[in-house]
Amino acid sequence: MYAFTRPGDTATQDFARSLGATWVGGSDEAPPAELGGTVLLAPVGALVPTALAVTRKGRCVVCGGIPMGNLPGFPYRLL
């Protein structure tokens, strides 16, 4: 399992590791491999294109951050 946090949030990153995350980084970092699926819990619409970009084609990106902020424009190829 990979976990993303706010950039620089080392306390939350340490917590994710304690729960078994094999890689932890800020939302401004790229994971070491494409993701097989993504669950986006942050209520930040701007993270949706980022999640789409790092998730393998044909896999699912679940947006569970309610309320979600506005989605920015992004390239259709990310879908």
C-alpha cells in the first residue's frame, strides 16, 4: 500500500508507515510505480488529475473526499 499526505507532514507519514504502508510521500511526489487503483480521501479537487496521472490505465480512481473542491481542467488522456 502506498500513502500520500500533505507535503512535509512527517507525523502523518510516520503514522501511515506504522499502519503498514510500504511507501509514503507527499501529494507533490510521484510514487515509485503506477498505482493499481487509487482512493482519494482528501477533499481537494486539484488532486484528482494527479491521482489519474499516477494510476494505471483502466483502473479505478475513487474520489471519497466529501465535500470535494472544484476540479481543475485536465487533459482528456488522463481518463
